[in-house]
Amino acid sequence: MSLHTLNIHLDFPYRVAFTHGVFRPENDALAGLMEQREGSRVLVLVEEGLERFYPSLPADIDRYFTERAGTADYAGRRTVPGGEAAKTTFAAWEAALRHIVEAGIDRHSHIVAVGGGAFLDVAGFAAATAHRGIRLLRVPTTTLSQADSGVGVKNGINFMGQKNYLGTFAVPWATLNDFLFLHSQPFSLKRAGLAEVVKVAVVKDAVFFDWLEEHAGALAACRPDILEHAVERSALLHAEHIARGGDAFEMGSSRPLDFGHWAAHYMETMSGYTLGHAEAVSVGMCLDILYSVKKGWLPSRQAERIIAVLKSLELPVFHPLLTRRTKDGACEILKGLEAFREHLGGHLTVLMLTGIGKGMDVHEIDAALMEECIREMQVQAASAE
């Protein structure tokens, strides 16, 4: 055998921008990010139903590219289904691909995707697979997507009951967080997305958590300036970890940004995706926080502070799905650990807390102790009613 190993070094510019009114003709943010080449086109994919919350959005998008005709050849605006349901079949992904083909979008063109996190997963998967990759500019429209998934490098859909089983790692050409979308979304959605903001603070930045704790009341009321600061700091913490953490495409097993997610993802699956991701993450974090305390890693006072912030944001700290049993009497949520293990390539790595802003990877979970944590959470939830 003659073996030759060659190293391929790639450099991905990773652009994250924040603005107000991205589709206002006078706003240069979007046009300034698009690479202009002769014959290049731009297709805008919009989450279906988004105009219910932003009635002027279709006209605003069309006007933007009409008035800025020199930006690129405007191939039009198309809608694609969004929400978690869009990730459970191939239909939405195929719809996005058909739009790309019919609009004549090539590898020197751009796709602008406007919508929430699940929609961006679908649109991103289409952009990454058409022509083996088309420049994608994400415009997230929810707190959750602006603070977390919209600035990530992952996309995909669910398959055979497994969340995000099909997908790719693809660095978007840019992510533009437009705070006007942030303030226009339904209030419940606006506040729920703060679960991922709390998550990144407790695993990455104790000073930021102190700020969240101090401004919890204003955050719960979604005061615009406070909400914008929280979302921007969260987005940058997520982006900095991906860009500088040494494992942008998750070739290893350590995934600190997935704190609380082993249980969250499985609860979403158990619920048939009726349980929102943000709510599931909040509950999943609470479970791993309590487990960290029971193992003696996390001081109980720090755990109480985190739970208090989640409660002040009216995020759930327990869900009955945690107590569900399989036909043979086993705790069903623990199957989420095996699903997580498989997703990581067979080597279980779960982040647990040793302090606010500090975590450590663990590779084995005491199932009996985890069930004890669930029972304690259930009792606490019952006493709070």
C-alpha cells in the first residue's frame, strides 16, 4: 500500500451583523455583504406565514431589491414552510430546492433566507446541497434563532424520528440579525427564546449571567434595549465558540453549547415536536443543573440562582415527559442519552456545570441518580402549583 496524507487548510469568513430594518432601501447591511459578480442572482426564501406578523415584509423585500437594482439580479421571493413540522418530512426541503432550480440560482449567486430557526435549518440544508453549496445569507426572525441557531454552522432535517439526523455543516455567507424582527414577534416567542441566552451564559460567561440576573425583570418584560443587548451578546458568544473553539464542525465529542440538550432533543421527539425547543432546553438545563449539584460539582447556591432566572423569565423548570415510562417500566427520557451518544459517534460526552460560566465534560451518567433528580423536580413542581 502507498499512503499519502495531505492536509487541506480552509479559511471561512464568518460574518455576523446586527442592524435595524435590513430591508429598508437605505440600509447598506445586506447589499454590502453580497459579493457582486456579473450574472449573479439573488433569491429570497421566506418562511411561510411570516407575513401574518410582518404584513409589509413581502413588499419591503421586493422594494429593497427593486430600488437597489445594482446589488444583484433579483430572482424573486418564494415561500417555504417553517416550524418544526417542516423538518419532519422531505417536502419543505424539496420545495426550497425547486425554488432554487426554477430561479436559476448558481454557485456565484446568493440565497437570502428569512425566518425562524427550524425554517433556517431547512433552507440552509437546501442551500448547502444545491450545487454542493450556494452562498447563504441568514436573516433570523426570532429570539431563539437570533441568539443561537441562526449564527451557527449547522442545518438539516429530522429523519426516522431522530432530530437533525440529515444535514450538513456549512458556514453561512453571513447572518444578519435585524432587531426589528426581534421586537415584532409574538411576545411568548420573544421571551421563550431567552432559554438559549441563559444557556450560553451559564456555560461560557459568568459576568454575562450576572448581567442577566440583574436585568431579569426587564428581560421578562422584553424591554427593547435590554433584549437587544442580551441577544447580541448571546449570538457573539455562540459565534466565538464556533470560530475559536477548535472544533467548528464537531469532529470531536465535546459540545458545550449543547448543555441540557440531550434531554431537550429527546423530549421534543417524545412530544411529537409539540414541545418547543426553547422550553425543552430550559427543562433539560434544570435536569443537568440538579444532577451537577447531586454529584457535588456545582454549589447549590449557584444552581438556585440559575433556576431563579429561568423562573423569572417564565421558562419551564419541569415537564411531565421526564416521568414517562416505557412498556418495560424504564425511564424513557434516559433513552435520550443513547441517542446523544450515537449522534456523537458512539462516545458519550455531556457537559455538566462546576460553576456559573464553568463546565466539564463527563462520559458516564448515573441513571439511578438522574431518575432521583427527575423525582425531585416532579415534587418541587407539584409543591409550586
